[in-house]
Amino acid sequence: MQPINLKEDVQPLSEFRSGVSSYIQQVTETKRPLLITQHGKGVAILADVEEFEKLQMRLELLENIYKAESQIEEGRGISHEDAKSMVMKSIKS
């Protein structure tokens, strides 16, 4: 996901309401999220669907890596050779 451009991608709720379709078009074209504020505080993010899905996949991958590292530290890992053997067996099946 592209980083937020603070000059273009932060809009008060009142302005967002009056130009919803143009802000959706902006998010779709730039692939940058739009931060919507209310009373000067961030309250919501409008994001392009594809960019959001990519972000979710990256987060899931990072969570899996973190989980795997934790398991290895706890001694629950397996050797490279054992992992390779398991993969090769599953491919042949």
C-alpha cells in the first residue's frame, strides 16, 4: 500500500461527505489510503480493495513468520532435510 500523502490524503468528514465519489476515485487511481478526520482526529481509513487485500496477505505472512520463529525458539522446529523430505513426499503423492 502506498504511504499517505498528508497534503492530499487527509480529509475532514464534512468534505468527504460532499465528495464521496471523487475521493473513491482518488483512492482507486493513486492506490493511497484516505484518512478521514472528525474534530481534527483520525476516525477512518478509505482504502483501495486490491491494496487492502495485499496488505492483509503481507500481514498474514509476517504473522506466520513470527509464529515459526517462536516455534523454533521453543525447540519445536524440524531440520531442513526433514522439511525437504516431507515436501518431496507430498509432491510425489
